[in-house]
Amino acid sequence: MASKLTTVILLALLLIFQGQLWLGRGSVPHVREMQRNLALQEEKNAQMKQSNEQLLADVRDLKSGMALVEDRARSELGMVKPNEIFVQYGK
């Protein structure tokens, strides 16, 4: 009688632990999903870090002189210096 009761209790505990392993909060599928989310977030962070580094480089260039400002004004706004001739051609 005692060995049957022990067997039933151990089997019940095994089922509970297996249920937690596959269906609970720390289950295998949940952990895998969290790992995927972590990998995606790390990739986004790397992209944002690269973008921030580029912006910091631009800020340093802007603080150091007017060459970058002039370059951007020419390329993005089509501005020219006095007595310059702007020629636009297509390919």
C-alpha cells in the first residue's frame, strides 16, 4: 500500500514538473521566444549605436569648422558661393 502511494505521489510530482517545463512561465518555448526577442533587441541596439556614432561625428565636425556646413548646403540645398556658376547635368 505504501509503495503504491509513493509511486502515485512521485508520478504526480513528475507530471507537475513536466507541466512546468513545457507550459509554465519558465518553459522551454517561453525561454526560446525570449532569446529571439533578445537577439532582435541587440541587433536594434547595434544599429542605433552606429547611428549615434555617426551623429556624434557630425556634431564634432560641425563644432570644428564650417566645412561640413558648406558641404551640406551645397549637396542638399544646392547653394552656391557668390560669383559661382551652378551646372546641373543628368546621366
